[in-house]
Amino acid sequence: MTATDPAATLPEATAPAEGQPPWWARPLVAAIVALLVWCVAFGIEAWPFSALRLFSEVRTGTTRGWRVEAIGPDGSARAFPFADVPRSMRSPLWALNGMFSQSPPERDAVCDAWIAAAAREGHDIAYLRVYRTTAEAATPGTPPKPVAQALRWTCGSGAR
Amino acid sequence: MSVVDRIDRIDLWFFPAGTLRRYRAVRTGLAVVIALRLSLGSYPRVGGLPDPLFHPRGIVALLFDSMPPRGVLVAAQVIGAGLAWLAVARVRPRLTFPLAWATLLVLAGLKGSLGKILHNDVLVLVASLPFVLGPRERPADRVDPGRPTRRWGWAPHAALVIVALLYCATGLQKLRHSGIEWVTGDNTRWVMVQGAASGRAPTTGIALFVAERAWLAHVVAASFLLLELTFPIVLVVRRARPFYALGAAALHVGTWLTLGLDYWGWVLVVAIVLMAGDGRWRSGRGPVGTSRRTARGAGHGDRPAILGALRA
């Protein structure tokens, strides 16, 4: 350092080495920013980083949903009693959406889990039928009307 | 300007001088958010989830093969909340803050293992990352916590960059996947209608009010998208920060009222990161914690040793 260098007149506690970010700060920040950009650019969901696709798809009057039907040992059909299973299992939307990419044994395992949970509450269910529903509303504000319902899967060990 | 000078400038911008006071304020504020989330969250609800329904992502997938029992999650939540409140009280914050952060990371990650990541805690977790490994406060630092130094400036600025990037990316994803139709079409009207029908919002009146007026829906959509896309302005215009903090609050309060979405953590994080401990948002431009002139003055003795060697 020269005599005219401002650093030369600073107290020892503010010498350049004391004022530096920690050595790991630069790689850490670079890694965070890189992960953020990577997840967004390639649609990766890597908790806690995300692709941040929050309401990124255009909504229309067409809504798609699911209907799960419980089939009893006698063949009777009724709506699956989601209200009676543990709270962690009452919102099946994501599990059902995930079934598109699952194999038949994997779907059976999901359905068996729901059937077992319902059985603990006294429901006797042999297997499940999963329907894909479509409803359409003509304009925002008008009630949607069901237009289609298709059986997607019959699942559960009791279905085989 | 030489290449080295440019690199020097970029490095100084990303890792500016800042005060220990602001560092403590932002870290404590983030600790409050973590403490509140852990104290009020319903994370143990997913305890005991059967394996076929367990779909962990990211770091949670590395740590867990199956969902822990509810009792374990309750215990973790209680301990984590306690640690977070200790961090708020600045009791061993270099230990309590990262442990509380890790607890929220795991519990929120487990809650989002039902097939879809839940974004409610994403902002506080990612924005807190620069503070998880905090420098040790030395006696010389405590003598004058208002003295700008690069040792303390980089973390709050990194959090600011993270917040700005997250919001901007959210807006870019809307344009990327939907184009301008996200604003010009009936998208917002349908979102409002379907939100009102979901039964989760505290009231349906506001959502239906917007849905019934196409012009208002377009204004709402354009405002939200503009806010998100221009969020990086807070990185260069300090005076804009209160407005963006208010804008973020309006966005998230609005989505709660119309759709029932719980993003109050995001409101708090934005306010904390943009303004906590930095009374100089009323004036000046440049990196957080200092004006550009002060950054140069304070940073001149703090130039990166690597670049200084290159220029010698």
C-alpha cells in the first residue's frame, strides 16, 4: 500500500481483509442464483427451489376434475368417503393428477392406501373407479355444466 | 474501463458494503417470519401419510423414504418454533437461526410432498439462505454497528436480489406459458370465478365483483404482472422499495381475499428484505445499505484481494 492509498490511513479493524465478505459468500450467492435460474428455465421443482409456475397457465371456462367411486364387495357404487380418511389424504387432486405417470401397480397402491384408510373408519370397499370429469361455463359468472365424464382407471387390489 | 474494472464493479454491486445493524435487522425479521410460520403452521397434518401417497421433492427426497409419524412432526415443529423465537431474541443466532430454518425447510417440504410443491414458504426459505451461514460478530464490529463494511452488506443485498428474482421469474413464467393473453384474455375473470367456487376464500364478493367487470379484471391482471416483471427496480432505485413492498402486500392480500391463498409470509419477507434496518430508502440509489458514493468510499479499502492482485 502506498502513503496516498486510503486503505493505508484506515484503522487496523477496517483493513481490507476485515471488510471482505466471507470466502464462501461469493460461491453461495452464485449457487443460489444459478439454482433459481436453472429451476425456472427448465421447469424443475427441487425443494426449496421451484419453477415458480404460479397461475402461469391461462384459465378458461373449461374445468377438469376427478370423481372417485367406491365399489363395495356387492358391487354397489357410491362416492368415496374422503371426509372420513385422515386429513392428509382428503385432498386427492394431486395424487390423482400424478396417476397419469404411474404404472398400474403404483395406482393400485395409491387406491389401496385410500381403501385401507376408509376401512379403518368402517367402510367396506373392494376397489375404486376413477373418473375424469369435464365441466364448461359459457361465460364467467354462469354456473359450469358437466359435459363429459370418462372412466380413467379401475384400481385397488380388489379389482384384479 | 478494463475487464478487471468491470468485474470489480460487478463484484462490488453484488457484494456491497452494508451495516451490521441492517444485517441484524433483516436476519431478525426473517427469524420472525420463520417463527410465525412454525408456530402457526399445520405441518404435522401430513404425518403418517402412506408411502404410495408420499412424493418428496428436492432435499426432502434425499432425507426421507417415508413420511414420519405425526408425533415426530409435532415435536419438530415445537422445537423449531422455540429455536426460531430464540433467534428473534438474538440468543446464539448463528446457531438458532440455521436450525430453525432447517426445521421449516423439512416440515414445509414434507407438507409439500403430496404431489405438488407448496409455495407458501419458498420465499422465506430461499431469501434466508444467505443468513444461514452468518459471519461471526467480532468486537470491532460491535463497536460501531452502523459502519458500512462488505463483511455485513452482502447478505441483505443477496436476499434483496433473491426476492427481486423470484417475483420477476414468476411474472416471466406467466408470459412464457400464456403470453400476453394472460392479461388481455378472460383469464383473470375465470380465476376469480373458480376461486369463488372453491370455497376457500373468506368472501366471494370481491372475486365475483372483479369477475363481473372485464375492464377491472384486465387492470388487476396487468397490475400484478407489471409488479412482478419490474420488481428488479428495487435493486437500483431505493426509493421504489416501499411502493413495491405495498404492491406485494396488495397482491397477496388480494389473492387471499379472492382465492383463499395464504401468502402472508411473502408479504412480511418483502417488507423486511426491502426496508428493515435501512432508513436510507428515502434517498439515493445504488446497493442496499449505502449510496453508490458511500459504497465506493467504504469499499475502496475492501476491494477483492483477487482482483487487486490482477491489477497490481
